[in-house]
Amino acid sequence: MNFSERTEQMPQLLDLSKLSGGGDTRVLSGKQRGIQARSDFSLEKFDKEQDYVTVKFAPEVQAVTPSFVLGMFGVSVKAYGSVDAFFEKYRFDVRPNLLAQIRRGAEYSLLKGDPLPF
């Protein structure tokens, strides 16, 4: 078998723990901070991979605002065309309350125009 012809997906890990600043930050917020995180973690690279991505946050994170999600993942959500397709690619290993917050931000990403144009 040719190893370049994979028949199953191999998950990638996107560990966002460092965003919590060693536990100092419990809320990930702000579109600009999300944009910076997208750049710092090279999300374009993950978007282009065929494999799905498991995303983890530090256990101290209590909230992820829609604005942060827009900044970090908005381009990815738009590229996949739907929230469900985005969640097929990016699989969040987080508590249910955080998953609901991330979903809300992903949904905002698909609104016409830019919901947060700054």
C-alpha cells in the first residue's frame, strides 16, 4: 500500500491551552484577539489538511465569546460553507456550555456582511 494514499483520517490536535495564560484568563474574548490567535496557531494550515482537527482549551476557560470565535474561526466557517461542515472538520473537546458558545459564534460567521466590522 502506498502511504500517500490514506484511507482513514488521522486527527490533528489544536491545543489552545496557552491562550489562558497559565490560568490567568478564563474568558476568551474579542475579535482582534481571535484574529491574532488564528495567526499564532496557523489555522490556514489546518483548514487545508484533509484530516479533522480536535480542538482543546485549558480547563480554566469558562467562556468563549462569539467575537473571539468570529476572529479565530470565522474564515474557516465561511470556507466550509455551513456550521455543521465546520464542526465536522473542527471537533471541540470542551464542556457543553463552551460548545454552545462556540456554535453561536460560528453561526454569526455566516451572517451577511461582517457582524463585527472592527
